[in-house]
Amino acid sequence: MKNIKESEFNLTSEELKLFRSLNTPAKIQDFINKIPINFEEDGKDTCYSPRRVLKENKCHCIEGAILAALILRTNGYPPLLVDLTASSKDFDHVIAVFQKDGKWGAIAKTNHYSLRYREPVYESIRELVMSYFHEYFNIDGKKTLRSYSSPVDLSIFDHENWMTTQKEVWEIPNYLVEVEHFPILTKSQIANLRDADEIEIKAGDLVEFKSDKMKKNL
């Protein structure tokens, strides 16, 4: 694995020092977990670059995944994202993936108990993706994960300065939407899916961070 230099990609010495201190995927996940959720409470969708995430001190799933991909890159891993798509009754999810000893793992940002870190124990991207299947359900308990992309190497966006720009990096999610996705279920399998149990749905209500609106309702 090849580490990048401070002079590359316009990283500051402080940024590089921070990222190099997060020298394992587990440390990166711990760091991502501590960043408050970006609730987009003003109603405007955002897609912050890693530098903007650090400045704003908040991120949602794709912003966290992009930041994780950059930190992985500074520690010698390729900056890879995988897009997980849901049915029309739920939200998609994006994860940063990595390999260790030939096995796949993932770093993910979410406010809920599931769809989080995955240990590098999976033989393939599909096997990794399927580890999210049973916990990927909506508020009605319907299991909604439907497809996934191959890993997308964010180095293809280096010309857009995606790592340090103050602009939003919408080119990344726009690209993820367009790349080929692989379905994980047949129509028959979808029709026969069992709903999540009541206790699973209740566990799904647990959140790590509360928005200002949620706090006012407590």
C-alpha cells in the first residue's frame, strides 16, 4: 500500500497528521462515529467534501463514507465506495470498503444501530453487502435492500479536488446513481420477505445523535 504525501491533494499538515493517526479501519470508524450527524435541518440537501465535514463537524452517510475513503487513502488503501440501493420505500446507503488479508470490510456512517462497521471477514462484495440485508428495514419493518454497485475508486474524481474543495461534491453521488448495480433478490423472493420483528423495529428507533427538533419533543 502506498501512502500519499502531504503535498499531494492539497492536504494540510494538520489534516495529514490526523488522518495518519487513524491508521486502521477500526480507528477510522471510531472517528467517523464521533462526528455528529448532519440532519440537514435547514431543508437543503448537502454533500460535503472531507474538508467541509471537518469544518462543519457533521456528516451523513455519504459524507462520512467519502471522508472514510480519504482517510483510508492516506493510509495506503484505495478510496473505494459501494452504493447500496433500497426500494422506493426507504433510503439508499453508501459505505467505504477496504480489503485486509484478501477479505472485505466496510466503514459506514449512520445514526442507527445497524448498517455500521463490518469486519474484514467477507469473501466478496456481495457477501459483505448481504451482511446488511436483515437489518436494512424501514419504519414499517419492511426489508428494503435491493441492489449494490461494484466498488467505485474515488481517484477518478481527483480532477474535481473532491478531498479538499469547499464546494459540495455532488459529482460523486450523481456518479454512484448511474453506475451498474447488481440486484440481490428475485421478484419471488421480494414477495415472500418476512417483516422485521416488533423488537427489531423497536431497536431500530435507537439513535446515536438527536436533532434539535427531536430534542424539543423530549
